[in-house]
Amino acid sequence: MMTTRTRKMKPSAMLLLFVLPALAFYCAFTLAPAIGGIWYSLTDWNGLNPAYRMVGFSNYVEAMGDRFFLKSLWFTFKFVAFMLVLQNAIAILLALFIEAMGRSKVWFRTIFFMPNMLSLIIGGFMWMFIFTRVFPYLADRTGWLLLDQSWIGDPKYSFFSILALSLWGGVGYLMVIYIAALQGVPKTLKEAASIDGAGAFTLFRHVTLPMIYPALTIGVFLTLNSSFKVFDAVYSLTGGGPGRSTQVIAINIFEEAFSFSNRYGYASAKAMILFGIVMIITIIQLAVMKRREVRA
């Protein structure tokens, strides 16, 4: 006869069996390489020769004095700051716009989400065509001097070209999250605030925004995570150029490991520094925003 404890353990065991394949893939392709990266960051391995020697933390010390790495770190921080504000603000505005639509909201939601279904590598080539061919053509026809710029070859404008591509590819995903959050806001609260004379901005600030704050926490978390690891958008559009003016940390690590001197151990140390930065910022962000959620 099956005991109560056995009956309780059986569903847990079944759930564990369902989780095991995904857990095995996670350990094999994510956890093990991450642990290996920590180990190799303490060596001088070149990624090819099976022989290597331990160098301790000298790779980390060298990385903190590498001017190209520090420059890419500053550029990445600037990119993250712009993405953090613009991507979430545009996504919320699009969500509010779509929710205000009638039956056509499904079409608008699909149109704005479609760029997220494309690889940013493909999107980079599309936007390169726009910046190098479409903009000069429009500038000749309209006389708009703003369009007649070297959007990829000029360091003053290449940052904004990368930003435009990244926003185009990433806003749709966050928009869907905010739409789901807006649909959870009780209509009775909005109606009561409207009856009390609240305008659109006041309604959003004091009713809608506090109710969607958990979704905002998720949106900020996803933006931080993706922006710090950005690679494909920059690689496909500018390749980190002109020179190294648009080089992000991921491209700096990639070139150190595979393009320049095959210093895999040194590149692993840079990757661990990036991991530490992202982890610290993410922990602070979640702690602060979770506290704000409680207050809201």
C-alpha cells in the first residue's frame, strides 16, 4: 500500500525527470563553459595549444590597464544608459498607443513586434543599406542635411546608427511585456481617477505606472542584460569601427580571443570582468526596483 509520503514524492520525482534534460543541456553548454572560463582566465592559454601555464591574476591586472578595453567599457556603459531609457520609454509609449486602438490593435502589435523575429545580423545589413543608400537618396531629393551624413563611417554618428538598429530590434519584445501589464490594470481604477478629474498624464503617473511597475522591473532587467552583451548589432553594422570608436566589450573580447593574438586566457579574464560588472549592476537594480515595487 502506497504511503502518504510516497504519494507526495512521486509527483516531485516526475517533475524532476521532466526538468533533467533541460538541466543537462544547461550544465553542458552554459555552466561548464562558464566554470571553464574562470579557470582559463588564470592561464596564458592561446585556445589552440593544449599546453598552458598558470599566471594567476596577471590577466586581470593587464586588462584593467588596457586602454582599448577601458575605452570599449566606457562605450558599452554609454550604450547601456541610452538603451535603458529609450528602449523602455518607447516600449511603454507603443504599448499605451496600441492599447488605445480598437480592433486594429492586433495588426499594430504584430507590425511593431516583427523586427524582434529577425536576427540583428540581418537587421544590420538592412540598416546599412538604409544608412548608405536610402538616406543619401532622400537627402538629395529633400535637401535635409541631417540625412546627408556618414552614419557608419563618422564616429559622431555611428553610435546613433547602432542605437537605432538596437532599438528597432529590441523594442517590440518589451512592448509585448508592457501590453500584458497594461491589460492587468483594473478599468475601475482608471474610471474612478477620470471621474475625479485626472488627466491622461496624471492617470498614467499615479494609476497606470504603479500598477505596471513589476513589468518595468523585468523590462529594465532584460535591457541591462542584452545591452551589456550586445555584439551582433555592432558587429554587423560597424564591426567596432571606424577604428575602435564603436567597439563594445563583447567585440573587444572576441577580437582578443580569435582575431588578434589568440590570447584566450586574457580574453576569458575580460569576460569574467564583464560578468562581474553585469552581476553587480543587476543585483543593485533588482534590489532597488523591488523596494520601489513595494512602495508603489
